[in-house]
Amino acid sequence: MENRSIVSIADYRKDKIQYLLDMAREFETHPNRELLKGKVVATLFFEPSTRTRLSFETAANRLGAKVIGFSDPKATSSSKGETLKDTIKMVSSYADVIVMRHKLEGAALYASEVTNIPIINAGDGSNLHPSQTMLDLYSIYKTQGTLENLNIYMVGDLKYGRTVHSLLMSMRTYNPTFHFIAPKELEMPEEYKLYCKQNGIKYIEQQDFTEETIADADILYMTRVQRERFTDLMEYERVKDAYVLKANMLGKCKENMKILHPLPRVNEIEYDVDDSKHAYYFEQAQNGLYAREALICDVLGITLDEVRNDRTIIK
Amino acid sequence: MEQNKEHMMVAALESGSVIDHIPTDKLFTIAQLLELENFKEEVVIANNLDSQIMTRKGLIKIAGKFFSEAEINKLAVVCPNIRLTVIKDYQVVEKRQVTLPDTLTNIVKCANPVCITNNEPMKTVFYRMDTQTLKCRYCGKEQKLKDIKLK
């Protein structure tokens, strides 16, 4: 049987991404259905992540599936030394799909190799987080009407920010122009700049974050600059306020510009920005629900046509 | 004269394998890797021999030993350009340049401590990106051949 797991979407072709975006749009129109009635979705969170887990569980519940799982690895047999393989094998005999978060990199890929039921990677360490990428793509598509030829500005921690790396890779076929705005210590790693060069992706690096430098952005993707990422705390003190978005910086920005943030935010977007028409981070989180409904259906072999012709919609 | 001697050493082998063109600084790494101390049959280890290709080289001759593909792949990781000669009944039956294969299964240890392969009883898989670089199938981290540790 073909393994329909979603471990990464970085190598997805355009038509597949469009297919999932179209499916997410269907779920946005009608989020509540009984399409997955009789199915069991397991959410195995070997590493706690309340936000992602609630989003997946809501998606499963709104489609009529039953949800089993755990949110704290301390309460499971993995804390007794059970291998990941054994846990996955055991749960595979109960559930139709496994959504998993793990602190180790490559855990989701390995899990997908030891079971016949599909795995959805809900984050494996600092490696991949495809459902976040999917909701980012959906948010960009929804607000801009296209993924093509956009100016995407990434701000803050570009070194450790898993979401910006995944987004960068998944945008490769859409002719974006990236602007990487980060302090020296947290700039975009060489391997991703090399990836851009190899794939003909245009990018500009800068350290200044001002009203002028973001005037041409279609998407302003903010990330959190975390204190613990700095080896030099004096450097942190110097830059910590330099990458904070304030409402008075939005005067020159484009009409269509939207601000995204994977959340949680701490202080990198001031609260007065929330009232701006450009603020989109809360809607972005809501889009996560529709994107995840699409991902769960896709791995279970439910097609876009079936979603469109679904007679189980609850109005 | 040196070459004649070497030729004699190889030719004198009835059946077994000769690993040639070993960089002189890698000879003892290879000897250790092959656990030569456990072999009961004749083993010849030579170093700093004259070489037309590499000025100086090392050479190991092992009677009665025929390498499996997995063992050859291991050698390829440590020394990508060695030459392997297989001898049976005093005849050279195979002579090949050992090259790094496209995929290495369960030979290399991932250098990333938070890679799943270092925390689960499982096989590692590495892909060759270029002559000097391998990439872990699981965590995706690239590693330089010179820094590689074997499993």
C-alpha cells in the first residue's frame, strides 16, 4: 500500500500544494462535517505543544473523527524506555492516522517507515513542521490571491526559526523575492542561502528594520528573537528591541501587505499593531484548522472531489 | 626494486584480498577497522611504499579474506580512493577502485545528537551528496567525510 504520510512538504510540486490549498478552502467554507465518522485519529505528542495539538484535535473533531492520544510523554510508556517503533506499532493497531510531535529530528520519517497507517508530522525537533508551512501558504494565498511573484520579508530569528526555513523551501517554485532581516547572530544559515542560489530564488539580506525597509513587502513574516539563542547577552540587549514591529512603522507599507507570525509572540509585535488592517496572525492561526483538516483527509485518501461533493456537511 | 617486491607480495598470495593505494596516514585506521588482529591467516601490512600515483602509500594483504559489499562501503567512507584486488588460485579475479556508494546503510553514525538514529535502535541511512559530503536521511544534516564516525 502506498504510504500517504506527510513528513515534509518541502518537495511537494505546485499542483499538489494547490490541491491542498483548494481543499483547505472547502473546509473553510464548511468546517463541520461527518466526513471522518468512524475514523480514529491518534495525536501522539512526545513533546508538548498545546497550540498544534489543539488545532489538530479540533480539525479531527470537526470532521467527525474520534481522537485518542497523549499530550505529555511523561505519562506514556516511552518514559519507561519503550522505543518509538514499538509505540507507533501499538497505536497503529488502534488508529487510522497518527499525528505526532517529537523532539528528535527525523522521528516522523522513521515512524512512517515502521507502520502501514499514515503519519502526519506535527513537528520533529527543529527539523520540519509541514502543517505550519501549509497554513502559512494558505494564509499567503488567501490574502494575496496568489503565491506567485511575492515580496516576502522574514524578520527576527532566521537562524533557528524552523517555520521560515520550511516556508522558504516550499515557495521555491513561485518566484518569490525574500528579504532576510535579522541580527548578525541570527541571520539565515548558509545552507538555506545556498538552497536559494541553487533554486534561483532571489534574496536580499539586511539588518535594518524600519518603516522604509519594509515598504515594499507583500508579506511580513515576524518571528521571535529569543534570549536563549544568544551566546553574547550584550548582543541580545543591543538587538532585542531592533526587531519589534510597531504600528507607526506601517505608514508606508503596501495596501495588500499582511503580517504573519507563527505565534506565540512575546514582544516582537506591539499590541497596537493588532488593530491594523495589516495584522493577520490570529486569522493565520485559524487557517491552521482548515489546513489541518485538509492534511488529515489527504493522508486518509479522501480526494478534493469527495470533499466538494460531501453530503455530510453540518450547517 | 620496491615495485618488484610489492608485485611479489601480491602475487605470492594464493587466495585473498589486497587493499592498495591507502594514504599513509590512514593505514592504521584501516587496519583497526578491519580488526586485523583477529585474523588467523597471513596478513601483511606495509607502509610508505613508493607509489607513482601518490608518492607514498600503504598496502594491506590478507590471505583467505574476501570482503562483503558492506565492508567495502565501510572502507570507502574512511578512504574513498583505495584499490581492492581479489585473488583466487594466484590469479587476479577482480581489481577495482573503491568508490563511495550513493547510499550507505548502517555504516555511518550521525553527528547530530538529536537525530532519531542516535536515540532509537535502528539503521542509519546516508546519501552521498558529493565526493566529500554525506546527508542523513532522517535529520537531513549534511556531514563532511573527514569528520564522519562509523557506527
